[in-house]
Amino acid sequence: MSDLFTLKREFLEYCELDKNQSFFTIDGYSRYIDRFLNFLKDETGKEKPSPDDITQEIVRKYRLHVNRLKDQQGSDLKKTTQNYHVLTLRAFLRYLAWRGITTLSPEKIAVGRTGDREITFLEQAEITQIFAKPDTDTLAGVRDRAILELLFSTGLRVSELVALDTPDINFDRNEIAVLGKGKKLRVVFLSDEALYWLDQYVKNRGFKRIDTGDLKPKDDPLFLSLKGARLTVRSIERFVKKYAKEAGITKTVSPHTFRHSFATDLLIGGADIRSVQSMLGHSSITTTQIYTHVTDQHLRETFKKYHSKGNGESPKSQN
């Protein structure tokens, strides 16, 4: 029987070739399974543990271990992050069962309760304040403004944004073809503001717009660092946080906050949830429905703030 490290490699290859999962999903699986297998080595004292070594007691101890881990800032791991560890292990065990390899049943591994997912989004005034912070007299500032506008205009995941190549932008149709999770293709649309700043950035970078046909090869990254390398997710997270702080925004702001803001802005404006699901690239409507709780609360607050103003006494006081 193959050892678990070999089976892990075969599982990742299966995810890539047969399940067509993205690099980011597979990379996450790899890191989480490595963490479990290294824990299993320590617990069993075996250099190459086998599927027989995975028991309910081992998994219980592992969940306790993960619950006590700290992130890079020294804080406890979020419950959702802890659950990713468990869900990854269940996916791995499911693969082993599919291969006919005897081990612990994935159904015997519980996933912790996380409660309602908290969604942070920006009001229009906050978005405007952040947009004003990049110094658009510089190339880096024009690039950053284009990225901020693009995040809010399209609801792109930051991983999707950094993967964009120059020819992906269709300036004639104000749209971008995006390869999202599960390598599913979808189209997102550019606002006039996003289109303007993207056009300014492309011109400043020294190559012409898509409709001229004068472009570099397909692998030409759209967003570059000042050293000419493709921007990373981490670098975008860093400057988004910086601009939010400079704008005086006290809530935690990340590139994903703009995705949340995009979705809530559409729903509050009257867009139907199926259309929002399609624009976000969600495979399940259930994922999109998390935003309805936010928009319902927003409408409730609007009602309380503006309804029946100046009507005098409340009905209770009149009884």
C-alpha cells in the first residue's frame, strides 16, 4: 500500500486533471494536508504513516491542535480557517475511499459551527474616499486607481485580478473574460470610471489599447510592479489596506471587501440574485444568498432612519 505522502501527491494530480480545480484550491489542499500528515508523523512516530493510522482519536487531537494554532499576527485561527483544514482532510479521505483504500470514513469527521458569516462592505462615500488616495500623477498611482476601480466595478476575486493579461480587456465592449474558480469562464463588465483609469494605465505602460491590435503576447501580465513583474495578491492586499487607512476608514478593508461592496451595491439597487450570482462566479446560489442578510439589514436601517419622520407622536403614545 502506498504511504500517505504518495497518496497526497496522487490526490492533488486527480484534483488538477479530473476535477479541473484551480491552482489556488490545489495549493490550499497541499498545505493543509501537509499540516495533517506532519502532525500524524509526530503522533505515530512513523516517517511514512499509512491510511490505517488515521483514526477518529487522531483526528480529534488534530482538530484540537488546529484550534490552538496562531496566525502570523499571533491571533487564533478563524473558525472558517479551522474548518478548511477539516474539509480538506475529508476531501482527501473521500478520494482514498474512491480508490478503494481502507481508512477512516470522511462522514465520521465533524465540521465545527461557524455561525453567520460576517460581511463587511463599503458605503459609497467610503469608496470615493479610498479612490481619491492614489497619487495619479505617478504611474504607480494610476495603476492603483485602475485596480481599485476594477475591483469595485467587477467584483473580481483578487486572485482573478492578478491573473489578468493585457489582451483579456475588451475596450470596445467594456468587458473582461475571466477564468474563475473551477476554471469556469465568465464575463464581467467595466464601469465608465474603471474603463477610463484602465485606459490611462495601459497608455502609461507604453502599449496601445486592445482595439489597435498592437499588443504584446498573451502572457503579458496586465498589472505590473515597478520592477516589471506581475503583481501578487499580497502586494494588492497591502496597498488596499494602506489607502483605506489613509482615507480614515476604521473597518478592516481588503480586496475582498470591494467584492462584497459590489454585490451589496447591486442587490440594494434592485438587481436580482441570479444575475449577481452569475457576475460573482458563484457555482451555488446559496453562496450568493449571504448578501441578502446584509441588504435586508441595510434596508431595515434605512426604514428606521427615514420612515414616518415628523409624524408627531408614535401610535403607542396615542393610546
